[in-house]
Amino acid sequence: MPVSAGPRGAADQPSLAGRVALVTGASRGLGAAIALGLAARGAAVAVNYHASRARAEEVVRAIEDEGGKAVALPADVADPDACAELVAGTIANLGGLDVLVNNAGITKDSLIYQQEPADWLAVMRVNFGGVVNCTRAAMGTMLRQRSGSIVNISSVMGIRGWVGESPYAASKAAINAFTRCTAVEAARFGVRANAVLPGFAATDLVAGLTTKNGGRGILRQIPAKSFAGPEDVANVVAFLAGPGAAYMTGSLVTVDGGASAVLGVGAPLG
Ligand code: NAP
């Protein structure tokens, strides 16, 4: 007997219909793709930006052009008060908060012996501080409503070493630990927290690495032999944010074309 596809019904509903999401650093790069991906699945989206207001407004327009709902909201995620206002602004404009994607991030690459203290502190304040500040700001609402999904954008750098990346890698390792603790504290309230660990995606952030020699130096080390497209990361974030991942919390999910799985560059046998 052929297996029937079944009647059209709940499975055909967009997975995030009726949900409200806040994505930090959504004016460009992975954050913009994540905001578009969540909106495509039915969520109303607060598109946070720091410096790039016009680009955030473009993301909002793109969502509205597809019939979705979005608002651009400024905040420096390194500032706890600004994050509290950001969460309040999301709720005021979109009517709630169900999904928080802590995506905003910067890097200041330097060798350890040449590092300026101000540089590693700036990276920690934005990358790790941003996750802490926005999680704290959002958690009261999520715990009270007994539901919510937090997705933190970490990096494979948080589980591997790389020359010149110590502040960035340390900030991402801190995010990994914080994600697990958030998951453990919030689980009994029905709130989930997971992290996505991208490998290399060709955005402004890593343009120095991905464009040097056509990116060949990095591509040799990625089993999939390609960089991630922003939508490759956005698809996994949308899954973790939605009901399909209802039993996932405290997970660190790599999206890296196998980069963190490989021991080193090896030749095929034979
Ligand atoms: P990107 O293209 O440089 O975009 C960074 C985003 O973060 C921008 O929207 C920027 O907003 C925002 N941002 C920076 N500082 C901020 C602050 N203080 N407050 C609020 N927003 C701020 O970087 P990306 O590659 O998309 O990276 C996004 C996330 O993915 C980061 O957490 C990064 O560490 C992570 N990641 C990226 C890769 C990769 O290969 N690209 C790999 C692993 C992990 P404005 O322009 O408005 O300032």
C-alpha cells in the first residue's frame, strides 16, 4: 500500500507562525539571513543593528515585501541597558518575544604577545557580553510565559585553536559554556537554549580569510570544500528556534562542512 502524504494540515503551517523573534546584529551577514529565514517561516522579526541602520531597514523592507512583519531596532549589545530597551522595544512593537537569536559579533585578530588589552575586552564585551545582556533581558518574559527558544551564534573557533583568534575564540567558548548553563537553568520553565557553531561563511567578518588567494588556504581544510552560505546557517537556526527541536536544549550544533571534524589535511588512500 503506498504511503499517503496525508491531508494538508498542521505540517504545512509555517513552523514559526504567530511567533516573535529578536535577532541581534541582523543588519548584515549571517544575522540578516537568519532574520529573513525566521520571517520566511512565519515569525515577526525585530532586526537589531548597531551602526548599519540603512541596511537593517533594507532587511525589514525585504521581509515586508514578502508579506511579513518586522521592525528595525538599534542597540549596542555590549550595553546591558540598551539590551533591556531592545527587548522592551521588540515586545512593544511586535507583541511578545518567543525566539532570541544572539548573533551580533566582532573580531579583533592579533597575536597574543601583540594584543592590546582594550581589544580582547571589546571582543568579550560584544560577543560574550551581548549574549549575557540580551539573555538576561529576555529571560524574565520567557520564564513567565513558560516558553521560549534562545539560539546563540557561537563558532567552531570556540572549540578549536587558530593563530590570531584568541580573543574571539575565548569569547565563543564562553558563549558555549553560557549556553549550557542557560539551558540547565531554564529547562524546567519550558525555555530552551542552544548554540550554532558556524565554520567559515563568506561575510564581512572573515573577508580577510575567505578572499585571500581566492580562499584556497581555508578551503583545503574544509572537507566540504566550500564556505557556508548564510542560509546554511540560517536554516539550522530556524530549526533550533522552532517546534521541530522541542527536545533539544544545551546543544552545540556545528554547521561547518566538516571543518571541526577533520584532524588535518590528508591525501586520499591509494
Ligand atoms: P558581519 O557580517 O560582520 O555582521 C556582524 C553583525 O553584528 C552586523 O549586523 C553588526 O551590526 C552587528 N554588530 C556588531 N557589533 C555590534 C554591537 N555592539 N551591537 C549590536 N550589533 C553589533 O558578521 P557575520 O559573519 O555575519 O557574523 C555574525 C555572527 O556569526 C557573529 O557572532 C560571528 O562571530 C558568527 N560567526 C561567523 C562566521 C563567519 O564565517 N562569518 C563563522 C562563525 C561564527 P552593524 O553593522 O549595525 O554594526
